Amino acid sequence: MNSQEIMQILEERRTYRRFDEIRQIPDEVVADMKRAAQLASSAMNRQPLRYIYIRTPETVNAVFDITSWGGALPNGEGRPKAGERPTMFVAILSDKALQSKYTSFDEGLAASNLTLSAYAHGVGSCILGSVNADKLRDLLAIDDSLDISCVIGFGYPTHKSTVTEIGEDGDVKYRLDENRDYIVPKKKIEDTATEI
Ligand SMILES: Cc1cc2nc3c(=O)[nH]c(=O)nc-3n(C[C@H](O)[C@H](O)[C@H](O)COP(=O)(O)O)c2cc1C
């Protein structure tokens, strides 16, 4: 893969919130995702993270019910409707005994590797910090020795998402255009990066 292809994946690996619910994610894709998570850098190489791949439709639905989607959009427009839901969730957990002050770095890098490796196969994702952790713990029988970081929803996207430069008003809120495709404002490079 050349640098242009990598940059294209970074452009297109956006947050997706509507999926083709009848198209399952193949085992080969999930295998790549597991390997990608294993490859993620980890502070002091402690590797405190654990992953639960939720693929059984009833459990996927149960996890979906305890997540919140697209808080920036009015009238619940960001929440997938029936037929648009993710077909898989991955829960990211961390072993309390192995945590360090850098565990959130590990979680972010793992989420990045998971979503990028999925997107390399055309599988879109939405990282969901808004999950009811108590209910998730009960539902998946997660041991008390593990903290819950987030869940990530995965599926084949049925909409586009495009990054635009932030407007003069500085509003960072993403929005839907007339086709219900996502428009995601990003801060200007010159406002966030300096060189010396
Ligand atoms: C740590 C984290 C938590 C997030 N939690 C949620 C969430 O609970 N619900 C949701 O719809 N999107 C969630 N998102 C997605 C963000 O809204 C999204 O990344 C942001 O709007 C920018 O869009 P982009 O990912 O396409 O760049 C989360 C993203 C991150 C990184």
C-alpha cells in the first residue's frame, strides 16, 4: 500500500451511523481486526486491554439498546433505525491490575487499529463512549477486575461522510446534508499545528 492509499483510508475512515443490517461482517475481517488490536502499541508493553467481539444478533441488539448515537443531531437523527444498525460491536475493556496512567492511550490506539483495519475491508464504525456500563457489565457478564472503556459499532456503511474545514463561527458540530450524508467540520491545520 502506498502513502496515497493510506491517506485515503484516513480520509474515509470516518464515523458511520447507518449500516446495511443484513450484510454480516465475514470472519476474515474479524480475524484482521483481532490481529490489528494485538499489534497496537501499549505503554510499557503492559497490554492491559481485553476485547469482546459481539456478533450474535440478539446480543448485538441488546448492546445497541444501551448506546447513544449522534448527540449533536436533533430529533435522534443520528441514531440508526431498524435495518440500519451495526452488525457487530467490539467492547474494549482494561484489566485493572495492569492499568497505568497511559491506559487511555492504549485504548485510543486500539480503537484506531480496530476501526482502520475494518475500514480497509470497507467496514465502517462508530466509537461509542456513550454506553451504559452497568448494563453492559450485566449483559456480557464482565468481571469486576475489568474496566469498560467503550464499545465500537461496526457494519457496512450506507451513507457517506465528508470532512470540511471549520467555518468562521468555529462550530464543531457535525451535521447531515440533504442526502443524509454526514459533514464533519475539522479545525484548520494552521490553527492546530505549528512548526518551529
Ligand atoms: C472517544 C470517543 C467517543 C465517542 N462517543 C460517541 C458516542 O457515544 N456516540 C456517537 O454517536 N459518536 C461518538 N463518537 C464519534 C464522534 O462523534 C466522531 O468521532 C466525531 O463527530 C468526528 O467524526 P469523525 O470520527 O468522522 O471524524 C465518539 C468518538 C470518540 C473518539
